[in-house]
Amino acid sequence: MRFEVPQFIEIEDKIFGPFTLKQFIYLSGTAGIAFLFYTIMPLFLAIIFIAPIGVFGAALAFYKHNNRPFILLVESWFNYTIKGKLYIWKKREKTVEQEVDEASQITQAPMYVPKLSDSKLKDLSWSLDVEERQRGDVL
């Protein structure tokens, strides 16, 4: 048996003349809103509202940003504006270099490291963290 493999699946079908279904819906919705403003308001005032809506409708129908439809850009902007944002800030302590006498280093006793768990891996990671803090590597 021979089967035909569909090609050009990324291209939408032209349903209404030169427009796809989505383009036709965006343009007809924009035209409907523009007609509504035209009938309700005086012409000079309606043009102020019709112009931005017409540009937005044309952008929805035809404009692509980075080969992606404009509606995805609007959706991303809307989600960014509405959803909460998580800001993570890690405070880093400023290291102050102090002159250390050799005598004070000799008198310091080694730090006692208690046994916390039965797991050797946890003990090893904890002891490494303690050694880093003693040396002052961790900020």
C-alpha cells in the first residue's frame, strides 16, 4: 500500500478569499467594532477609537513577530502582566579582611563537628560546609 505523506502542514488553508479563517475572524471582528463606534459616536470622535482598534486588528491578522503570530505576543504580555512574579535576591555578606596574628591561629581549638545522621553522604556534605565556613569561602 502507498500512503501520501501530508506536506505543507504549517500553512493554513485560505478559506475566505486570500484570508485564512483566523485572519477573517480578526478582521471581521475589528470591522464590527469599528462600525459600532461609527454608529454610536460622532465621526471625529469615532476615528480616535477606530484607528487603534483597526491597527490592532490588522496586527492580529497579518503581523508576525519572530515568525510567531501576534496573538501569542499579546497572550504572553497579558500573562506577564496578570500573573505574580517571583524575585529572588541572595544577600551576600561583605568579607572584611582582618589582620590575623599567628599567635591567635595557634590558640584556636578545632571546631567540634557532631554526628548528625547515619548517612555518610549527609555527614560528608555537612562537614564540607563547616570547613568552608571556617575558612571563610562561603559568602
